[in-house]
Amino acid sequence: MVIKNLNIAMDKTILVMSFLIALYGFFIFYSAVDGNQALIFRQGVKLFIAFSSFFLISQVSPTYFRIFTPWIFGFSITLLVFVMFSGMVGQGAQRWLNFGILTIQPSELLKFVVPMMIAWYMHEKSLPPNLNQVLAIIFIIIIPSALIMVQPDLGTAVLVFIAGAFTLFLTGVSKKIIFMLTSMLIGCAPVFWYFMQDYQRARVLTFLSPGSDPLGSGYNIIQSKIALGSGGLFGKGWLNGSQSHLEFLPERSTDFIFAVAGEEFGFLGLLSLLCMYLILVGRCVWISSQASGTFNRLLSGALSLTFFFYVFIN
């Protein structure tokens, strides 16, 4: 379904759902920052840039993305290498490149570029991939994931890895190979644990048992659960969340903004938000199933599943 009158190649359902979710988020953000005009303006600028990019990219034929994918992948890997030697350091991590008027985090690009590269690699090959092709795909996934983990940024490295894994799954790889790779990954878990930073281990332990340190590492999670529970069925009303406005809830405008929505709009408010996400993801999956060409199907399918994963994790 496209907007034919304006001759714009953009799916109407995706556009409407994206706008409604962004509008919902903007209202919650307004409440979470207590109406801070500077932060609200900055968020508005980001939304304008996002939807402008949404519009421009939707007008580009996927063929052009496929042609330039190897160059984009190589450029992204180069930026990750630059980060290792001349990246900005912040909060104990070296993740950003400063270009004067613009500061970027190259690792964010790989969330999209890794699926693009795998889809490009398999475009003219028969599916499902053989063992040698699977090993090549794993190489495409591992290199950027390892470079990101060194920064250190375990969270983004895992998300990049997951995006690549979804793409590999969509190639129709055999269950035998999936079982083998999963077993290897589980077997490597102790090695990953050994090389993790102390704060990263603490995050994993807090996720498994937030009550073990209620006034320390588990405080954020516990407060967010209190905020969600206090919202009840209908919520306390917009701008009336006590957990967030009395500053019991840390990081209320970033990592824990979902808890703010739950406290102010209640269970029904959260259910409506999740329904919008479900419609959006479902539409994306349907479009990917109808796409022509291996590159288009793999890339759109992988990005749809990755987006769903982000929603689920948050």
C-alpha cells in the first residue's frame, strides 16, 4: 500500500505506525524530562532528521544498496578501527569519533550493515548455504562484533551479532548446522565471561537477580518495577508519575522510559503501545515475505526481526 497521489514509494501502514509510536514516545519523553525545553527541542530535531531520512531512503531502489554494500561494509569496519586508535573516551569506553560538527558512534552502523553484507554475499548463491558459505557468513559477523566488544561495548556487540544471526537463520541454514553453532556458542560462554569487564558481569548478575543488591546495581530495575506496578490498569495520568517526577526512577528519559509510560498510562497504555509495535513489525515481515530477490528478502526480513528483538529487549 503506497501513497499514490504523491507518487511516493513509502508504505502507508509503516509510515502511520512509525508516526504514532514516535508521537507516543515524544509525550512520554516530555514528561520524563519534566518539560525541559532544551531536551525537548533536541528530541524534536532528532525526530525530524529520522523521518526525513526515512523519506529519503525509502525513495532509493534496493539495487543501489546492494551495489554499494561492500563499500559501505568496508567503510564501517574502517571507522571501527579508527575508534580503536583515535576514538573519544567517555565513561570508560572508547566508542565515538569526533568530526568537529558531528560526533558519531560507528558501531551503530553495523546493526544494519552486517545484515546488508550477508544478504549481498548470498544474493547470487543458492539457498540454503553450504558449510563453507556459513563459515564466510560467520566471519562477516564475528569481525565487527569483536571490534565493538574491544571498545568495550558488549551490548552493541551482542545486537550486531544477533542481527547477523537472524540473517543467517533466514538463509534457511540446516538444523544440523544451527545446532552445531549453538553448541559452540554455549561452549564459549565461560571464555566470554572471563574476558568481560567487571561492570558487564555485574549487569548480567543483576539481570538474573536484581534483589541481590537492592540499593546498588539492582536499584534501577526494582524502582522501574515499582513504577510499572503503581500505574495499575489506567495509569496515574500524563505528567503525574510519582516515581519519575520525584526522581526515584533513575535514567527515566533513556533506559527506563518504558516504566514512565507504564506508571502514567497504565497497563492499557502499554498494551496499546505494544499493539502498535506488533502491527509495525507484522507489516515489515509481510513485506519482506513478498520481496523479490534474495538480497531484498534477506535484508528486509533480518531488519524486521532485529527491530522486533530491540522492542522485546527494551
